[in-house]
Amino acid sequence: MSQSKKLIPRRRFREFEGASEWQRYELGQLGCVAMNRRIFKEQTTNSGEIPFYKIGTFGGEPDAFISREIFEKYKAIYPYPKIGDILISASGSIGKTIEYEGKDEYFQDSNIVWLNHDERLINSFLKQFYKIVNWQGIEGSTIKRLYNKNILLTEIILPSAKEQTQIGEFFKKLDNLINTQQKKLEKAKTLKSAYLREMFPNEGELKPRLRFNSFINAWHIKDINDLANRYDNFRIPITASNRKIGLTPYYGANGIQDYVQGFTHDGEYILIAEDGANDFKNYPVQYVKGKIWVNNHAHVLQGKIGICDNKFLMNAFKNINIEPYLVGGSRAKLNSDTMMNISLKVPNQQEQTKIGNFFKLLDDKIALEQKKLDKLKHIKQAYLNEMFV
């Protein structure tokens, strides 16, 4: 936002301090919406040379392809993006952007579009503008569609092309830092997943492929009932309006929701989503320690002393497919009786402790990389707020 009524951002590169105000336009004054030629289903195959991206695969891996012949023909006579053009999703996850890098690929018409604009608008600036844009005509709408008129009537406030270029380059460097950090986070998560597969027995087996030295005995199959106690009876839900701000993490199905005064549990526990889980493949299971407040959407377990290590229990739970145990529809639920009768493969407690401590180190590494990523994203958002009008 501007410092005053003038169209000037709060933060500006030194050489542009005192320069003229930015100018107000509609995107339709700068260009028109373009899209690829329509591709019909019978023109696609499951494998091939030219990837065809639909709205569901935009920015990911293609699941359809077209022939080289169709690609070259359509590219020659119908609109096709130039290197650097910013492709944008117009349905589904509205506003997702990809910078076209010049590869041979084709995009679903009307669902994936770009702005074919003149020299007054620089693509690197436009790419960042799309991160903060308020699309004309869809505020408060339940329509999951961005029509051409919504794009063309949307307001954009521009500095000179030279200043746009510097802003775009600045955010490109910041995006590169974010992407690098994202890769570090994914690498840490992938490493943990690999160790989970290796350090827990496969289906039908009672010995893992990878073990610490001196452990050779087969694992045993035991129900959660035999391994842990359940402390759901101490849970207390509090509506947001009735919470008193404090230092105690307030947990729901998917993690920390707030910080409050007081606590419901004090110690070392495992929290497992009861209902409202946001991911069935990577089911929400957390190790917590200290004073916490838990609402009625997360089960609270604690390993029995001398029988089960809590950190091991958390990872053992993460390593099973929880979906067969869930009941209900869109808000699936893990009933307490069902949970307590789930069978897990467990070694002796000494091996459990070693495994639990090992995975705690990996979890700490993941948490550190996530914290660094969140910080970079926060920095970028702060700069977006200050460097755009």
C-alpha cells in the first residue's frame, strides 16, 4: 500500500527514490488473454513426446501427451507462449503461476492462460504481482473460475519498465532462496521416509532390514492396548472466543491451533487425530512434551512405562496405513476402541528407545528446515507488501 494518496510504495530502490509516481492501469489496457488451441481427449495418449498439461497436472507431472505433428501445427498457427510468459491457472486452484521456459509442451485451453501484453509490463514484475492480486469481480464469490473479463478488468499499478525489472530481479533471487530451502526440506523428509521403510519390518516380516548393532531378535506383534494408556478423558475443547491467550500450545487434530493459559496434560504424549485429519496418507501423529492443552479432536496416548517408548510409538504409528481403520465420510473418524486394538510390530524397549531417539534427530532436522523456509516466505511477503502499491 502507498505511504499516502500518492502511488508510491513504502520501500523503493535508492535510485528510484523521488522518481515519478506509479501509474494505474487495467490489465486489459496492457494486453489480452491468450491460450493454446483446444486439445480433444482422442488427440491425447498416456505416453508420448509432447506433454499436455491439464489443470490437474499444471505445475506437476503430465498424465497426457500429444503427437509432435499436432504440436508443431498448432504452435505455428495458434497462440503459444513466449519464453518468460507467466502462465496462470484459471480454474481449480485459481492463480497458480508457472513461468514458461521454452520447453516443448502444451497447455489446456481456457483453464491455463497467459497475458499477451506490450512492453509497458515486465513479466518478472507481473509474476510477483500475481502473488498479491485481488481479481476483479470474484471477491466473495464461490465460483472457482477466473474468466477472461476478470483478468482484463483487474487493476495493476506500474512503475517504469526499468524499476519493474529491478523489482522482478530482486524477487527472483528471493524465490531462488526459497526454492533451495524447499529442496532441503524435501530432502530431509525423503530421508526420514527412507529410514522408516528400512527400520520397520515389511508386511509379513518381524525383522527390519536395517538395525542398530547388537539387536538380532524378532519383533513382536502387540495391540496399542498393551503398549499405551489413553488419556482422552482430560481433553477440553475451547471455542476461539473463550480462549485466554497464553503460552501453552492448544492442539487439535492437525497440530497447534492456538496458545492459551492453563493445560490439560503435562508430560510426554503422542497425539493422534480422532477426526478432521487433513491428510489420510500422512496421518497426523505428533510427539509432544511438557504442558499442553488438547481439544476433543485428537487422541492422547502415553507409552506404558517399561513397555513402550513414546518416540518409537509415534513413528510406529506413522509407518502404518491408517485409512482402513477410519469410519465416516468426508470427516473420517478414528474411533478410540478401534485405535486401541490396532496391532503394531515392536522390539524390546532398548531397541525402541534407540529407534525413537534416532527419528527424533531427523524430526528436529525437518523442523529446522521448515522454520528456515517459513522465515524466508515471511520475508518475501513483507517485501511484497512494501514494494508494491
